[in-house]
Amino acid sequence: MIAAGVAAIDLSNVFTIVHNSLRHGPGVALWIPSVAEASSGLSALAAVWIIASALRLASPGRMHWGGVALVHALASLCFSAQHVLGMVALRKVIYGVMGAHYQFELGDWLYEYRKDLLTYLIIAACLAAFRSRAENAKREAVPRFESEPVFDIDIGARTIRVPLRAVLALRAAGNYVEVLLEDGRRLLVRGTLTSYAERLVPSGFERTHRSWLVNRARVTGLRPAGSGDMHLDLPGGCEAPLSRRFPEALRRLKQK
């Protein structure tokens, strides 16, 4: 993109010089403006790495503004030096091939630097914009995963943390609650089923029996058990009862 822009500007400058020359009569060989613009453009492109390096080193947000200004001021001098040296070298070679002589006056350095500073700022702005767009596209391409709910199982002084979806059901067992996990483990934790229901019902668990709390999302089937009761099928061959005394649970499970 930058190369295309430089080429377009150089070509426009060549046409302008040729047009002005023709208007004022012959006198300028047409290859001279072509060599002048082409050598300048190629040398500028060869020095773009200096601008890119300066942007990586000193960008707003990575360095305070004073440091950013200093780095880019020095980089612009380096950019201009490489541009002018490369341009002069190319012109001397081509002029020699054409049987002509090219002379660069040291007094022209300031004139060239004024132009190079503007070129530096334009290219730096383009590179910064391209990088910003690329970073935004990269961020948008990365899938955003919401943190998965977890369930902490306290066993003595140890806590086991599992994804909430891995909990198939909880069953009352005296002064304990048995936690059924999808990997086949059955862990006993101290507490009451009612206290766990208060925590888990808002997360999609159903009280299906006075002794059972079931993860509604993990129910794979319902089977009649007689007398209005049901069996709930869970992964891994597990099953849980659904008492007829919990009709709202049955309704929600059928709507799942």
C-alpha cells in the first residue's frame, strides 16, 4: 500500500515536470525527472524499516510523549540520511550510464530533510493505522469464552473444584450429601440437601425428590416408575427419582 502510494506520487511528479517542460519549450531530457523521482521513491521505500522500528520502540501508550517525540525526531534524521544517500548513489550510477554527471550540493540537505520529515510523518501515520486495524481484527477473531461456573466440594480440609455441569445430582445421606459426578465419583460432603438447593436451584438444578437434587441440563430421559413417579436418566447409566409430589419439576424437565 505504501509502495503504491509512493509510486503514484512519483509518477504524478514526473508528469508535472514533463508537462511544465513542454510548456516552456524543450530543454529537459525526459529521463532526468524519471530518474529523479524513481531514485527518490526507491530510496524512501528502502528506509521505511526505520519508521517501523521507531513505531515499535516508541508508540503513545508504551512511552511518555517526550520519549516518543525524541525517538521519532532521531528516527526522522536517520530516515532522511538513508533516503538522501541512497537517492544520490542511484542517481550517480544512472547518470554515469547515461554519460552525464550528477552533483549533490551539501546545502540541499536541509531542503531534503524538510520533505523527508513530511514523508516520515505520513508513512508513520499509515503504519500506525494499519497496525491498529490489524490488532483490532485479531482481537475480534479471538473467541471470547465466558468463565464456566464451578462447584466447590469441601472434603475435610481439602476443596475439590469441578465444573458445575460435571455435577449430575446430589443425594441426601443422613448428615451428609452425596455428590454424583459425571466421571463416576461419588463424594460425601457434610451439610443438608436444603442448603445445597438454595445455592444450586438458581443455577438450573431441580429438587425432584425430598432426598434428590438433579442437574436439569444433564437429564437425558424420563421413564415412568409407577404410581405417578418417574425415573430420570443421567449420563453414565445413573438415574434419579422424580416424585409425583414435585409436579413443577416434571413440567420444567419436559420443557427443557
